[in-house]
Amino acid sequence: MDYTDRPYAGETDVPAITQFLLDTYTLTQWLHNWEPRRWQGQVYHRDDADFADGQARMREQVRIWETDGGQIAGVVILEYAGGVYLQIHPHHRALEPAMLDWAQATLAQ
């Protein structure tokens, strides 16, 4: 399967990532990925001076991998310096090396 990756596009991606997290929980029945409230807290309860500034930084700190059909297959999220989290759909684990490569190249301290 072919995948494309792209940066977080801002608030328009919040519902899609939230649904992705819910869908993966439904499949696995355990919190292999973040619980959706943690993701929403990352978006809406940041320590940034203002929301727009925080969203601009998140575009550099969150990357989304999608299938050819536009479904989210994985998301990399920087929660804090040195804390990178890979959120992955269990059927698309082959993406993990590419996700790690991006995180190391882009977010390494």
C-alpha cells in the first residue's frame, strides 16, 4: 500500500485525528494510541501564549500519514521536548520506520 504524509493542517485535522484514535481503540480494545482527550488537550490546552501561535508550532510538530483513500494510518505528535509519540493504526504498522525517520530528522534534540 502507498501512503502519503503531510503536516498537521490546523483545527480542521482535530476531528479526523480524534476519530482515528477512537477507531484504533475500537479495533484493539486497549489504549495502544492516545486516548482522544489527551490529543484534544494537546490542541486546546497548550501553554502557548495564544491559540494561533500554538497551532502554527503544531504544524511543525505533528505529521499525518494517510492511505491512498485519504484515511489516517498514523500520526506523529511531539508532546514535549524529547517526547515523541507514534499513533499508528494496527493494520499499518509497516509505517513505523518512516514515522521514526521523520521524527528523528525533524524533532530530534
